[in-house]
Amino acid sequence: MDLSCDEDYERGVQEDSEPIDVDATIEYLAILVQKEATHPRPSNYITTVQTQGMDATWRRRICDWMIYTGKTFEISVDAIACAVHLMDQYLCVLSVDKIVLQLLSMVCLHMSSKVHEHRPITLEEMELLSHGIYPQQEMIKMETRVLDIISWKMYPPLAIAFARDLIAFETSAETKSILQAGVTELLDECLSEYSFMEFLESVKAIAAIEVVFVTHFHHPCPLVKFAIDELHFPVNHFQECVELMLVVMPKKFVPPPIDTSHGNKSNTNCLKRSATPTGVEASPRYLSDVHIDRHHKKARKAATASST
């Protein structure tokens, strides 16, 4: 299914080596801030829409799987964030059980990778990952339902896009590198947390920049002040978002303790994620660990071989 789209506020990811066009970036961010105000946002659907037992833990575990699988298939952070957004949009409209939620997560990753990546995750690969539990026909039907619900709007405003363009204004290469790495990881973690859904994507972007900058340099970030004062970024709930991210930040960057009291190696099985999104039933992974499961690589290799 062709997912071509002409939404005027999406643009490609700039390479770090490309010089920034200041005027164009400022104009783009202004358009994005305006568009964000009119774009439908998922909100409070667990209590208002979901009637089949879904809670924040379901969402956290399925988002962890989506992030894990996306990284394994080397798709961009934009594609992963977009996939989570598509899933949330669907969940704002229709109630799901665990089986449908797992199917939905797979299809949203597939759809997002088709519009964001040169080499998307194919339906064949998804079917292999699910060990045939979800046949391609079921995935195609779900894709059609998702497209209907989102009205084919495949390029939502994303916090990572706001943040990337703001960080591009940073003149110090060292500071820019610190911000890029730290903000990407922090926003990645926030994707899984239902409590962040109340915040605008632009607010999450400047909050993440502020948290990473303050953590490393111990004073407020000039880029955030510039975004608020000059680019008119919204500040609703900005401080609340910062405070919540400061809670998430240590979980992300501090390794879990290892019990060496008996001289045994720690059990790494708890760090592994299911090769399929049935990980909704599994214990969540440590935030500091991303285990690359061989099943994912086998699925890509098998799909590549079958297409040649």
C-alpha cells in the first residue's frame, strides 16, 4: 500500500555535516509549532476508551518492544516515534485486547518505516517475527483501519524533530554532541511512559534539552530560552515535564546493580525481550540494556533471501 503524503511540515533529517540554514530552520519550526496546535493528540485513552483491561503497563511493554525492534532493524528514531504515535491515535478511538494490541504495534512499525526509511520493515519480516501468529492478511486489514483512523496523516509533529532542529543552532560541537546523544536517549525513554502523553511534543523537546543541559552544565540552557522567547514555543506544563524527566533521567543512565554476593554471574535472561510483541506479558527490560535478539536478525535475513 502506497503511503505517499504531502503534509507540508515534514522534512527529511539533516546530516550533521550539512550547514544549518538559520532562516529556513526558524521558519520551519514556526510552521511546526502552529501545526502542532491543530494536530489531533492522543489523550487519556486508557480511562476513556480502553475497556478490555489495558493499563499503562501494557503500553510501556509494547512500546519497549517497538523501540527494541526498531533499533534492531536500524530504523530511525523518527520512525519509531511516529509508529508509537500512530498506535496511540488508534487507541484513542478503538478499544483493544492484548492480542490486537500486539498486532497493532507491529503494523504501526511497518507503516512508519515505509514512509521514513529507504529500507522499511516488511510484512514478511513481521510475519516471521510473530512465528506466523499474525498472517499478512490480518496485518493488511489492520493497516487499512489505522489509515482510516488517522486520515492518512503519517507525519505528526514529533518531539525528536523539534529537538533536533533546535540543537542545530548550538555553535559548540562538543555541546551539540552531548545534547544530541542525551536528548535522543531521554525522548526515546519517554515514548514508553504514558504519563508524558499529556505534554505537547514541542514542550517535551525543550524539556528534554533543558534536562540534559542542566545535568551536564548545571545552568539553564540558552537554546530553550531562545525557543520560548524568540520562536514562541508553548510553555504550558513545561516545568512539570522537566520535573518528570528528571525522575526518568537517572533510570535511563544509571546501570542496574549487579549482585555479586555469591560470586555468580548475574542472570541476563531478564534483560532479553521477546522476539515478538507478546512481550506485553513479559517483565520489562532494564532501561540501560538493549539486548539484540538473534530472532530479529534471522527474520531480516530470511525475508531478504526470499525476495532474491
